[in-house]
Amino acid sequence: MNRFMVALVLLVGCNETGFTQLERVDSFQQKRRTTFDLLLVVDNSCSMIEEQKKLASNFSAFIQFFEGGEVDWQLGVVLTDVEDIPNAGHLVGGDDEIVLVNAAGNEQDRVEYSHAWGVTAGSAYSLDPSWYTAVMNDSLTHWCQAPAGSPGAANASCGLSLEGGGADSRYGEVIVTEFLADPEGVADDMGEWVELTNISEAEVDLSGWGLVDDGRNAYTVPDGTTIAAGASLVLARTSDSATNGGIDGTLALGTDFTLNNDVLYLTSTTEGADEIFQEMVAQGTSGSGLEAGFEAVRLATNDEARAGHNAGFIRDDASFNVLIVSDEEDLSPDPVDQYLIDYANLKGDAAFRDHSLMNVSAVVGSDPPEFAGEASCISENGAAVYGHRYVDAVAKTGGLVDSICDEDFSPIVAELGLTLSGLQAEFELSSYPVVSSLKVALYNSAETESKDRDLTLDTDYTYVEERNSLRFEFEQVPASEQYILAEYTVRSGT
């Protein structure tokens, strides 16, 4: 069994002039991946729609370092609006809305469902026929879960003790009467569907109507689409019944409209996490303009929340990490240091010294303005106020900070993902090398026969002179517990 030494090895040789040269071998082992909980705080005030969309599109950049099941992670989302009592500090997973608007953009019907509804995989939610009104179909008590549902056909009675008043078109001619948010046997992006029913006495032209939510979803019904009096119309993610679970979907929603599953927070084992993440962070802009990110974190992690709505999110053996995304300053009532004390207390005394156990990162107005009253930064989406309190918390906990005005959030999201994964991107050499002599290779174990591959300078890694280190970019970082072997000639005079 041929093993290379983990400690450095010095080899002595001669060059043509007779001078002795030192050949050095440095060996490093990549860190073992870690366990962490990340609380993402999203500003849902009126100026944040584009920023939410940018955040929603970056899940793959964040998740790239956790693939393979070696990182035990959890990710939850709360909102900066703490005036929405009693929902302040509640993780927003499992909450969504289905909103039907006419061609003029006027709302015709809205069904809001939440984590409290308990959406079950494979079961549709069906509205009891006696409650077919636009003002009565937003109450959970008027709906029942039906295995597979009855898309396009009449709903069965839920057997309610109190029946409604029957069809009533005064508040909308077409309403939502059934939906499947979490299909079983097929993926969400194939099997989700929504049923609309015409409760009026005349045919309705749905051309230009839309199915939207408070976040990023917006589907437009094609021209020429009609629905007869008393008839139902199914809008499915795909109209191909061979791939959507056997649903005869008249219209194909595609990626323009998705339904949130009953997932309170994401974990390393969550199926379809990318799409669920997009729904979690795209929360719309109806929240309070008095953004209180720090208070939202406190409410999400206090004793009541951890024993109640947010149970299971904060784990004893995981680090606690916060990422706040906002274009305004924090307006929480207490000093920053008090919030940091509260967060550190979740992890015990060691967290006050070890920032890997608790830290705060932020995508905010990151630079102080030149003059008082000016914006921190300006983008095509608007101006951002300097988030002084957030920047202060980042500095005090060793987190990361970036500007919310950046066009692309993927760099900080990727860097945060790398940091939380526990993986190392840079390795300091023991001596200064003759750069052209560097030979670097990856090994899957300490055995020489386990070589994964040889690496090429400036392609697979770079040499950083000022830190005398090998630097790997995000997509090139060695995998958990891999070995990095660097052979080189020691630079004379160093």
C-alpha cells in the first residue's frame, strides 16, 4: 500500500550549475462538509419585486456545494414585515395563493392556502359544490382533500354539516374550484393543475385573462379560450396526459405558474427544492414599509416559534446562519448588539467567539453614501438605502455582504454556499514556489493510486502571490475530504 505523506516532504536535487535546489511537496485535505441552518430574511415591501426575482433564480448557485448528500442543511424563509400579527416571524413555506384576473387585470377570484391547510402529496383540494361563490371559496372549511381529485368534472360533496348558498356569480363569473399542488408519481413541474369553473349562466371568453400570485407567477390565457356556462376548465403544468399523471389539461401552464407545496423549510432531502425555493422567496410586495429584519429573525427563533409554527428548524447540532435581503435600513426596535446576543444564545457560549456557529450576511445597500440623505446605490430597479445596521452585524459576526443593486446575486450566493458548506477554497503553501514548476493533483484518499486528476494552473486553480496560496474558484473547489498534492521547486531567496 503506497501512501503519500500528509506532512510536507523536502527533496534535494541539483541543477546544471551545481547549486542545490529544494523540491517541496505540500499535502492538504479538504475539510469535511458541515451541518447548518440558514434563515433567509426577505424584504416584501413595495420596492422589492425585481430583487426577489433575482434571488429566486439563484438557488442552483447556492446549492452547488451541497450536492451529493454530504451536507446536512436546512433553509427557511421569513419576511421583514413584523406588523402582520400573528404571522410575524413565521416561516413562509407552504403558503401560496391562486389569483384569477380578467383581461383588464381586475381580480375575479382569489384562493389563499397556507401551511395550516396541510396540503398532502397526491391529494387535490376540492371546493364543496354548495360553496361555489367567489367570496366563499377562500375558506378552508369549504374545501376538502380528495385523492387525485376530479379535474374537469363536477366536484363531489365534502359532506359539510353546513351547506352554502349555491352558485353566485355576483362576485366573479369564473372561480377556482379545485387544485393539485403536490402531485404524487410525477414531478411538480409536470403534474400540478388548477380547475376553473364558470358559475354564470352564459359562456365566458377568457382571452387575455391571467392566473397569477403575489410573487413571480403570471400565466396569460390564450386568445380564443372560452368556458361554457356551468363548465370547468383545467390548466395543467403540461397538457400531455401521458406525462402529467393522466390529467386532461386543456391549457398548459408550463413554468409561468407554479404551486407551493406544504414544505415549511427546505432540507438536503427535499424533492424539487429549486422550484419550492422560488416560491418561498418570491413573496410579493404587500408587506409593511417598516422593514425589521433583525426583529423578524428574533421572532422566528424565540421559544414560542421553536415550539410552535417553526418547530424543527433550529437544530442543536447545526450552526445558525442568517442572510438578509433588503433595500432599506433595519427599523427593528433594539440595538444591533442585543439581537446578536440573542442569536448567539441559540448556539451557546462558544458562539460569542466562534463565528462559524452563528453569523449574519446581507445583500443590502452596502456602501455609505457620500452625502447624508443620498442613496447607497442606484440600479435600474430603483435606489437602495444604506443598510448601516445590517453591515454592522455582518462585520461583527464575520459574515458576507454585497450590494442589492448588483445585477447578479449569484456571486455572493455562491460564496455563502461555499462558506456554509465548510469547504475550503484556498490553501497556503509552506514555501514560495517557482510558479512554472507547480504540479497539482487531486486524490480521493491518502493512497497514491487514488489520484482523481492532474490540475492545470490558471484553468483549474490559480496561484495567489500575495498570500502564497492555491485558489480554487466556486465551481472548481475540491470535494469534501479530497486531498490536494502540490509539488514545486522552492523559489531561491525565500
